[in-house]
Amino acid sequence: MKFQRLRGTDDILGSQARLWQKIEKVSHNLFSSFGYQEIRTPIIEPLKLFERSIGETTQIVEKELFQFQDRSGRDICLRPEATASIARAYIENRLFQKAGLTKLYYLGAMFRAERPQKGRKRQFHQVGIEAIGSSQPELDAEVIYLAKLFLDKLELKDYLIQINTLGCREDKKEILAYLAERLKDNLEGFCSDCKQRFSRNPFRILDCKNSSCRENLEKLNINFQEAICKECLQHYQEVKELLSHLKVEYSEERRLVRGLDYYTRTVFEVSGSGLGAQNAVGAGGRYDNLIEEMGGPAVGAIGFAFGLERIALLLGEEEEELSPLDVFLVLQNREYLKLALSTVMKLRQEGLYVEMDYQGRSLKSQMRLANERNARIVLILGREEFEMGGFSLKYMESGKQIWVSKEDLISTLKGD
Ligand code: HAM
């Protein structure tokens, strides 16, 4: 029987795994330096959590959840994103009792049953942040600045930040009414999905990737900003001013709405060239009512998430090199295996990157392996070395060979 990985899942290995480690390292360092603490929430959650927060009429909830019943008949799903889980964790762990903002970051696997293609997986991975406890525009600006800095630290080029505002909860009702009014007699040229969306959730029409739907929206000059209240427009204005002050370049995309229902006010998307149809590498926004609607206090919040697969695609073939091997220990005679093994362990404890042979190779083929692995130094242990209490040490680049006693081994290796 031949086993294969499931469609839309990946094995991350070799130089790709090293690239992922680099992205993860930048995430840990950068987000901690902004005061974010790591949170790890479960991969399985109650189905209702996402139905309530993301919205029952969204694409994710309607079509993409991996859901199942456990043995006791409870409805469970694999998380499609982390914002809802973090809102739950914030309330469940009473994090609101601490003064000031709660700043959390996360890394992990998410699951959506989408049609797989380049940069679109069924199991994918996000790195993201959530800042909970403020509705002030300076937080929006800081969060978008952080998203930009994250990409800069990764040395990712050619990305575009698009922003928009959706207004508050009341404004969103106005926007829905506006969309219903503007679209009701003009649904002709829209795709069948959009025709259905019209009666269920017209917001989603603005998200449709179908080119004729997009053209129709353009023709109809849909501009829902007129449905947004003064306070929210003022908030948006301040966010933009602060972004300019922080030298964050952005463009306004007045039809940007995002595919999840919890957003209010500021929303943003970061796209990179070279991702094809799936060009969003990261996205986020405010969700000022979500915590309260889930049974927590009325606090504003904002966050973002980037897709690791998409970042890795954008960083491209830029291979992360294996770090070079410090030492390869060549064992001439199996009689001295114990000494070889304990020497390798001791050197590794000292932080040196050391390898030996584990396949009973001949002396010649051990030397060949040391060469292939690009070892800086080869340490030879044979009868003569054993009897004299030391090792022959060969510098591979110069070919120079010296004798070193057991006692001087570490200082010699480290000193070079
Ligand atoms: P999202 O736009 O659904 O937002 O996903 C964020 C990012 O995850 C996308 O920009 C993309 O890079 C990646 N992503 C999403 N789906 C896939 C997929 N099927 N395959 C590969 N990558 C994917 C959220 O998830 C929100 N929770 C973001 C947020 C945080 N908003 C506020 N806080």
C-alpha cells in the first residue's frame, strides 16, 4: 500500500524548513520587541465559535470548515483562523482583568477546505498578532506599521498595503442597506454565487474574485463610504495621518471588505507580486464588537495574520544554507567506538556542530563523506591516536594535519 499526503497539505523540509525557521525567528523577535506575548490555542474548537464570529454566511463557514462530531456527538472543527480562538481565550482566561492592552502573537496551522492551488492550501500556517483593549487610531497605525516592519525584516520586496474602513456596527447596517438598494435592480451581470449572496450577505459580493462581477461593481460605482458615520470617518482620517507620519506607504481601496464578518472600522490587506490569483500575503483589521458579542467586555481590538506558505513563496528560491559542519570524526577502527561516541557528544555539548558515520563505512568513504559535508576539520581516531591519548586533526581547506592531545582538543577546535 502506498501512502500519500492529503490534497492541499505539504511536507515542509530541507531548505524550505530552514526558510520557515527564519520567518519564525523574525516573528518571535519582532513581536516580542513590540510587547506581544505568544499564545498557543487548541487546533480543535467548538464549531459554534467560528459560526458566530466569522459569520454563518461567509465562504469560510459555509464551505470551508473541516468539521466533525466527536464520539459524544459534539460539533467540533479544525480552526480556520485564530482571531476567534484568541477572543475566546481572552475572555475564558479573564485577560481583561489586567490593566492596559493585551498583546498576543501566534504561529500555527489553520485549516480551510479550499480548492488547492499555488499559495492556497487546506492546511496552511499563519503568523499573526492581536492587540485587544483599545479603539484608538494610534493602535491601528502601530499594528499596520508592525505588519510593514515584519515584511521589511524578512527583506520582502514589492508588497502593497491597501486599507479601508467599514465603519462601526451601525454603519455596517447602513452599508448593507446601501448595497441592497444599489444592487437590487442591477444583478444581471453578476455570477450565480453573487446573486445568492445578494439575499444572504451582500457584503460578500464586494469580495467576489470573478472579473465580470468586479467590472460590474466598478460600473455601478459602488462607494459605500457615504454610509459611514462622522466618528468613523474621523477615526479613519487619523489612522491615515498617523500612517503617513510613520512613513508607511499605503493605498486606499474603497471596496476592500475582507471575507470575515467580525471586522469594523479599519481593514487592510497586504499583497505581494508573484502570488498569482492568491495575492494576499497578509491581512487584518479591527473587530471592536467581537469580544463583547462573545460574552466579554466591550473592548476594541485589532490584529493581522500572514500566511507562511505565501511569505515563503515570495521569498522564493533564496535558499537558506545549511550551516557548515565544524568537525567530522573519522573512526579508523570500531574498537574505539565508545571513545569516538563520547568525544562527539562532548564536542556537541560545547556547541560545536559535529558529525560522524553511523553506517560502518570504510575509512576512505568516511573521508569522502566528511568532504561532501563540507567539514572544516576532520578528527581521526585510530590505533596510534588511541594509544597516544589524542587525535590527528586535519584542516580540510589547507590540508594541514596536526596532532592534538585529548586535553587540548576543545581549546584547539574552538581556538581555530
Ligand atoms: P485571512 O485573510 O482569512 O484573515 O487570512 C490571513 C492570511 O492567511 C492570508 O492573507 C493568507 O496569506 C493566509 N491564508 C488564508 N487562507 C489560506 C490558504 N487556504 N492557504 C494558504 N494561505 C492562506 C484571517 O485569518 C484573520 N484572522 C486575520 C486577522 C487577525 N484579522 C484580525 N486579526
